[in-house]
Amino acid sequence: MNSEFDNRVVEVTDDGSATIFLPELDEHYHSVKGALTESCHIYRDCAFMHRSTDGKRLRLLEVGFGTGLNAVVTAMAADQNHQVDYFTLEKYPVSSEMVAALGYGAHTDQSLLTAIHAAPWSELAPITPAFSINKIKCDFTVDALPQNIDVVYFDAFAPEKQPEMWLPEIFARVYEAMSSGGVLTTYCAKGVIRRQLEAVGFEVERLAGPVGGKREILRATKR
């Protein structure tokens, strides 16, 4: 494992849910203003629920499985009318001990959380009739991406921490992997990121950020 991921620390955010802090990167996995609030607003509501309007079973790509919080809040929202096959990419998986220390069961559905983390890697595993997950250990910057993706959760570490994750060629690869009408959301609303998304063909809009958190987020749509 890369040394910069060896000293992960659990910290509680402002909404009572926990996140992981990486001292070497001086970076958190989620917003310190509210991990659960961020996951629900930016990813579940502004991407999955926004795109899931016609009863079609969606193909969703998450860039950075991390703690599994985005996955479990999505699984909780999935039902007969909002079905999804969830592909999530992670280079440095979080240990089961740290997952337990995060205590997400107090804020989400513990049975779903347990099933998601217990699911095998590198295969599409059914968790509920409406939600299946394929956890893929890979290097997002070089490895092949799943195709025909309808929704993207772009939840990489900040551009100043992992600039290689936010390059124009990265967004071009994501764009090509997406279906027409697919949407991508990210917490990062920097002008340079918006322009890079637009340059590869996305139609980009600024949305209000989560309550108590970032003022704006981005949603990009492939037309």
C-alpha cells in the first residue's frame, strides 16, 4: 500500500457522521461539514435520483469507493423504480476494522452496509433486487473503465492533492464511457474543472451545495 494511505484516522464531521483523515495528504475522504450530508446531496440526490426517472436500470460508476458511504446511501434509495448496477473503483481499499470504526450503521442501513462491504471484489454481486455492486480494485487513471455508464460519482481527492485524477484526458475517458444523457456530479466547483468538463463535451451546471457545506457543486450532462 502507498505510504500516504498508511495512517488513516477516523474523525467525526459536523453532522455526526464520520470520515477518514489522511495526515500525510492533509485530506479527508468527505466534507468535514458533514460526510453523510455530502453523500446524500451531491451524489444520491443530484446524480442518481436526478437521472433515475424512467424506470430504467441504471449503470453507475463511482470514482473512489473509499468508506462505502456513497454506495450505501444509494442502495437505500434504490427500489423498483430506481434500480442500479453500481460499479465502484478503488486503488486502496479501507480495512474492515476501519469500516467498523466509522460507525455508519448508526446513520444508514446496517444490513445493507454489511452486505456491500462483504460483497466479493471484481464481480457484480446482488445486494437487493434493485441494487447490485461490483467493487473493482484498480488504478482509475490507467485501467479500462466500465462502459455505457448512466451516472458518475466523481469523488476523487481534491485536485491539489491528486492532480492526476482531474486531467482533461481523464474527463475525456469518462465522457466516452458514458451513455447519452448520462450525468456526472462532483463536489469540486473550481472554474478550471468546469472548463475541462465543458471542453470534452459535457453541458455543465452549477448547483447549490449541501446544507452547511460547500456553496456550489457541479453537475455535468453528456448530450
